[in-house]
Amino acid sequence: MHKNIISKVYDQSRAKKLGIEEGDQLLKINGEEIEDIIEYMFLMADEYIEIEIKKKDESIQKYSLYKDFDEDLGMEFENPIIDKAKSCQNKCVFCFIDQLPPDMRETLYFKDDDSRLSFLQGNFITLTNMADQDIEKMIRYRISPVNVSVHTTNPALRVKMLHNKKAGNIYERIEKLAHAGIKMNGQIVLCRDINDKDELEKTIKDLSSLYPHMESVAVVPVGITKFREGLYPLKIYDENSSKEVIKQVEKLQNILLKEIGTRFVYLSDEFYVVAKEPLPSYEKYEQFLQIENGVGLMAKFQHEVIHYLKELESDPKVHKKVSIATGKSAKEFIEKIARQVEKKFSSVEINVFEIKNFFFGETITVAGLITGTDLIYQLREKSLGEKLLIPTSMLKTGEEIFLDDVTLQDVEKELNIKVVVSEVEGKDFVNKIIQ
């Protein structure tokens, strides 16, 4: 397949007015061949550009135009990043994809490790499959911010954890990016008795020395499914070990708040749930830079629900009986939120159902990994009311399909109920219940 094929040209766009059409191929901007979407965005930032296009009849057309600095031409490509996505070359001891069951859809087994996807979509990258010239390209094109899977700054330990002899130079690489002004957010997948305790403290101190270019670090517990046969032995975090992590990280947060003016490192909500400890207050998450990592999601959601309920008038005419499906981790939390909604609307009844993860194994407790099969099996005989709410994280991004390829319509048909997808956002959640 040819690269840079234009798949869509927007009406009234500059591209449309120039005569660029769907199926045309972008060859060059300002005399430079376009290798990927980052190069395209960088070169498009110029106020004067010259474009070379190969038409569907193989003729070459050249266009010159003046434009605003941030003005796009208004076209899309068949491949959103233009180039082939780079796959991960590591064999991490904690890799979740290696723990997937067989016979799932092929895209779920693809391990991306691409700086362009990190910049565009927020994916985390390890920097291990990048040559020095790739790092220089990130700096030249100002690919910022990027999310980096660090895990440890101990070279030998990182080589072991990622099972990649090229993985040990992580600190040197992120230090180089920091000195070039590239903004980063880090991630540590914490594995018991491997990169925790003293190793965790060292990693956090190393990364905090690069603040403010390393803006924040998230610490998330390793996820373990029932499909780990033949893989590196790992231990799941339990109540006591989670409490130890919380105590250690909160001590470091207090030190860093005094030293650099930010808590810098944040734990995913799962640690607090497993430890049966109260969540930090809304304010302690500062800018919520790691919300996509499940860091502060509960505190933010609760804050939004409480504030939105205060804005609403209590309406006794609102009669609803609805159900909410969630995972074990969020069950108690969602119950408390549901009771707050019921208190505001006395004629609203909300049932919260905990869905056990039989598909991946009951050690997986987050709502985002619940399958359609488990929903159907565990809710089939339940009294669900007039609709069932599920979080959008249960579905594939942009599609109404679960991880096991069961569709939203399949679940509705099997349970004979309307399934409503809610954003993990307070106003949307409340409205989906009462409307």
C-alpha cells in the first residue's frame, strides 16, 4: 500500500479549494518527503508552504500557499500516522498482552511502542526501540509531551524487567529529552519484590530531579490474569503490601512538595481500594496529569458528582429504577455515589452490580476489562429496572464492542434491557441515570 494516501478532504477546506482530492498522494512539503504524521505536522506549521501531490492519474501537481501558523489544510490520511506503527521489542515480565487468552481479535495482541502514538494518543513508550537518530528526531520536531514507561532507573534491573539488553540507558535518554525541553510523564508498573521498596524510592528521586520536564510519575500495580502459565512468577498486591506502598509514596510526596513544589508521584486508585484506605482528597492530585492511568479518577469523579448534584433541583417526579455494572475495585465506591444520587432524587432507585472477571480471572478487578460475556452471564437473572449503565471504558474506543467481541447490541438482546454507556464524568453519569 502506498504511503500518504489522502482518505478525506473536508468541505470548504484549503485542500478542497486547491483541488486536492480523496485518493491523491502527498509526496512532499517544502521539498521534504513526508515519512510520518509528526513530520507532516511540523512542516505544516510554516506560514508559507509548497506542496507536491501525485494525482490519481499519476500526474504531479505542485501548490504554493500562505496560511496561518496553526492552520491545517483540512485533510486526513488512510493511515492516521502515515507510517507503520512501531511494535514493542521488549518481553516485559509484567506484560499484560502476554497474559491474554488465545483467539481474541488480532489487534489486541499488537504491542505498540511508538513515540508518535504517545504524542497523539497518550500511549506509553519505553524508548528501547529507538535509535539515537530517533531521539534526535523527537527533539527536532518537538514531540512533546510524551508518556514514558520507566518502571525503574536501575539499568541492570530494567534490562531484566524488560528482557531487553538495550533497556538500561533509560535515564540518559529521558535526561537528554528533558535538557532539550521535551515534556514527559512517567509510569512505573510496580511488581512486588522486584522494583518496589528501595528501588522505587531511587526511581522516584531520579525522575524528580528532571522536574519540571518530567512533569509527573504514576505508580500502578501489576495486573495478573489467569493466563500466566510459563511466564515470570509475579505476586499480586494485597491489602498489607498496598498499605506499605501507600505509606512509602505519601512520605515521598511530602518531601517532594517541600523540595520542588509538587507531589510529583501519584498512586493509581487501585492501591487505595485494595488497601481499604481512603482516597486522597481532590486537591492532592493537583493537575490530574495521570488520569488516564487510573490516578485520581475516583476522586475527580466523586467531586464532579457532588458539585453537579448541588446545582440540580430535587424533582419528586423523576421516577427511575436503573442498574449499574462495575468491577470489584469500584463496587463500594459506586455504591456510595449511587446513594448520593438517591438522596437527591427520592424516587430514583439504583442497583449496583459487581461483575466478577471470569474471562481474565478474578484477580482482574477493574471495570475496563469486563467482557460482554461476563455481563450477560452474571446479570441474566437479575432485576435490572429500565436501563443498565456501564462505563465507556468497557468498550473499544469509538466502537460498541467489548474485549471478547460481544457487541453492545448482543448484551441488550440477551438481557432484554437498554444498555446506556456513561462517561466517567460526574454530570454525564448523573444525567444518564435521571433522564
